[in-house]
Amino acid sequence: MRTSAFLYPWDVVGDPDAAPRLADLGLDQITLASAYHSTRALTPRHPTRRIVTARHSAVYYPPGRWHGLGPYQQTWVDSPDPFGEACTALLAAGLEVHSWVVLAHNSRLGEENPRCTVLNAYGERYPWALCIAQPEVLEYGALLAAEAAVRPGATGVELESCGWYGLAHLHAHDKIGGVPLGPVGQLLMSLCFCPSCSAGFADAGALRAAVLAALAPLWRAAADPADLADAVGPALATDVLAHRADAARQFQLAAVSAVRAAAAPGFRILLHADPTPHHYGANPGVELAWLLGQVDGLVIPAALLPADPPQCRPGTVLAANLGIIGGLGPVPEADELRFYHAGLASDADLAAVRQLLKH
């Protein structure tokens, strides 16, 4: 079974022991961030640093020349090409490298270009969530996917948030839990009513009114609707899900096609995914059977791995994404394993991975 662990470039840059230590775990591969969102990260084993504050979404390599929407360069790792430097060290230690690319989650890009973001039913923007139904965002996603994926030394890519993003931000200072919305309430608050999405609905006005009516009792602690059809009616629910599925397919196909065009033969393309199509976030909901016909595999949270996956072409894989912070959970049957996250994990967490892989 092929195994990989997620890693940031700053976990390796400036630490000559990092790559050999990771190779000693028994891993086959590292999934290394080349385009990533803002974060504050601990580096428990680095010889000179403990906390890295990535202030905004950025690429960890020298970007090409962009027109219109484009990526930002990082300034917090002392290297002109952190991805390239880390990749070189990992390859020298005998590890393969896949690039790790975040697409639809970019708070700085959204703040500076609010027209490109999700617009909820109340008319409020989510600057962290780019609307993938917009042609400008689709073009940006495809160009970034190709450039950030095909870095020297990388033999594959894993695309994160290659689909819808919404209300859930996972921001360090989110204060949205006072009224605990259920799955349908979360979805209602994540539907986009920007001009592109409104044009994609059969009746955007009726849908918006239905969403606002369904949300109103939730703020007074009413029970979450059973499903979207229960919230807004079957016809509107069918319409909105069809629009979002079509936009997701177009965005995913554009990103995958751009990577294929830029990459050498044999370059692997995997998407981070949730097998429930209407879900959103870093692991966006996908149409499994369709998407497995386009890519080399999907990386799915271990708890969500389907027990009876659809048939797919030979060589296509389903990889289980296992959290290792605080100890390994149950290891499911899967084609491949991913461990989140080797740079953040404690020595005890890494020891558990080593023990699993050595037996």
C-alpha cells in the first residue's frame, strides 16, 4: 500500500535532519504544499523556529507572469523557492514528492476581489470562498492548478478545495457556533447568489426567498430541515443542486485538463474529496463515478471512505486521509494512505506512524 504524509516547505527548509527523519518513517511519498492558504503552524522539531505565521494564501515557488487574478508570493520562509528547496532535500532522502495545491480557498484574493467570492442569501460576501461558477475564478483555478502542480521534481499533485467552498472557514477566530446549524442550515448559508450563480438558477428570486424563509426559524433554535428539499421545496432543491454540480464539474475538469496539458506523461492527479456531492469545503463534495473517470485518484477523509466505491479505470485509487495528531485512529481498507500532518505531529504521533509502516 502506497503511503504519503502532508508537509509544509518550512518543515524542511533550514532543517537538514527533516528529510531523513521522514524517510525513516517508512513513507513512500511526501505531499508538499506549493500553493496554500493562510495558517499559523507549529514546527516542533525545527532547529531554529517553532511558529510559522503564513499571513495570507501564497505560492511557495517563484510564480510566472499573471494577468488578472493571480497568486501571491510568500515572505515568511527565508528562501526564494521554498517548495523547490524542500523538494530537492526530500528527493535526496529517497522520497517521492507530490505538490499540494489549494484552489478555491483564498482569503486575501477574496478580500481584494470581492466580486469573485460567494454571496450568501443575505447579500453578504465570504472573502475566504471563491465562487467556482464564475468564469474568472474558473480560469484562475485552472492556471494555478497547472503552475503549482508541475513543479520540478514533483511526480503528481493533490488538489484541495477543487470545488465549492462555503460558510465553514476553519478560521482561527471564527465565532459562528452560538447557534449550531445542522448540515442543511450550513448548506443554506453556503449557497451562492452572485450574478453567475443567479443566472444559473431557474428562478433566483424564488430560491433566495425560500432560503431566507428556511433559515429564519433556525436562528430561533428550530430543528434542522431533513434535507434541502424539505427546506426549500423539491423543485428549487433539484435546480440548485444541478447548478452547483454542473459548476463543480466544469471547475474540476478545467483544473485537471490544465494540469494534464502542462505535465509529463505519468504525472498523477488526485483530488481531495467528500463522496457526498452537495458538501463543500477543503474536501468538496464530488460525483465519484464521474470524477474517477477524469483523475488518477481521490483523497477522502478516512471516516468518509465509501464501503462500495464505483468501478473505475485500472490504476485509479482511493486514498484514505488519516489524522495522526494525538494518535492514529482506525486504519481503513484503502488503496493508499495519507497522514495528516507530519510537520505538525508530535514525536509520539510520528512513532505511531513508523510502527504502523514497519509492520
